[in-house]
Amino acid sequence: MITTYTAKISDFGASRLVPLDHQDVTTLIQGTLGYLDPEYFNTSQLTDKSDVYSFGVVLAELITGKKLIGVDRTNVEKNLATYFVNSVKENRLYEIIEPRILREGTFEQIRVVGDLVKRCLDSEGNARPTMKEVAGSS
């Protein structure tokens, strides 16, 4: 019997602390910095495209097998998102992909996924795809 598994990710919304007995409060964003939309630091606003960025980081982790912060990478590329985007721009994507994925996927499949992840990790939210576009990319 062959079993197929389909991963489903439903929400990447940032967590906020809101006391139950308050209606109008300033919320505090919580989460791991490497997953947080870089635009948030400039605007203090989270958008639907912020979730796309976080999803892109998760995809980058999955297809590279690398950690969010890499002590083995240069200072500029310590952050996985920066490392991934630079690798795609410099045509080094196949050098950073998890070996099992290189064996099981075609070069075209890997290139398409790499381009999608790069778009999700764009530093400008308006340039990122919507989650609906990401889901339709498969």
C-alpha cells in the first residue's frame, strides 16, 4: 500500500499578546526574528505579504536543509533568507539544495521552486506573490 502525505500549512499570522479584559490595547508582536517580514522593522505593520515572507523562509529551510542562522556562512549571508536569495541571484541554487532533493527532483522543478522562494523572500512586500499565487504555483 502506497501512502502519500500532503503537508498543509494554515496560518503564519504573527502572535500578539492581548489581555482578555481589554479592547483597545497596543499589541506586542512575538516570534523568531528570522521569520519576521523585514518591512515590519520599517513600518511596524504586518500584512498578508508578511505571512508570505515567513512561508518563504520555511520553504528555504526545507529545500536546503539549512538552519535559519548559519554560523558557517559569511556575515552578509548568516540569515538564511539573504543566503538563499543571493544564491539564486548568483546562479548557485543547485549548490545549496538538500542532496536528497537534487536526486529526486528535476532541475526544472528545483529551479521553479527556487524562483518561487526567492519571490516570497523579496524585501519589498508588494513584490511578493500572494499566498493564493503561491498555492497555485505547484
